Amino acid sequence: MTAFEVFIPLLPAKALSPNQGQGGKRFNAHTRARREMRDATAMMVRNAPTMPHFDRARVSITYRYVTTRQRDDRYRPHDVPNAISALKPVYDGLVDAGLFPDDDWQHMALGPHRIERVTNPEDEGLLVRVQALKGEKDV
């Protein structure tokens, strides 16, 4: 298999926003939010009908959320660099699930990441695409 796709019906918590402070209670919230997202990612990948293993992979994520203000603790970024920062636990969860050995530069590359607006709150979540890489020039 050269590609794998999984939908994670959970957005990262606001505590994972790079714009949040890191002091006191926020540090604890950030730690809990990282664990929640990492575990949810690993669980969704492990429960997929087919789960390949890649030696080297390119990961692309579409961050899907509604544009109306939601009164929850979920992070809905407006720019891709902030979204990527909040997605670090997702990359760790992919490794935990066994998709590839590590999220270092030798095993994982970032592909295009996008933010997509949806109209139905039930469609919110992360669409994760993992594609096999072969040569050094691919990273």
C-alpha cells in the first residue's frame, strides 16, 4: 500500500494553540490536550480496516471545522502554520499506532496541510493522509 487515509472526528483542544500561554494551569491543560489528541489519533489509526507500515512517509492533514463560533474548548486556527503547531500530537499518535518508526526527518515529511470550512459541526475533524516516500529527494 502506498497511501493511507483516516478521519479523526476530533479537533485539537484550544490549549494546543501556539497562541496560548504556557504557565501554571495552562501547562497542565496543554499536557492533557496533547495526550488526548495523541491517544485519539493512535486509536483511530489502529481501528482502521487496513493499516499499513511505512519506512518513510509524507503526512498531509486537512483541518476541517465550521466557521460559526462554537462554545467549546476546540482550536479552530485561521492560518496553516498555527494549525501545524497544534498538530504535533497527531504526528506522535501516527508513530504510536505504528504507521512509521519515528516523526523525525528521516522517516516523516510534511505534505500540504489545509484548512477547510464545513457547514455541519458533525463534519469537524482532521483528515489525515499518509503517503509512502521512497528516495531521499522526497523528504
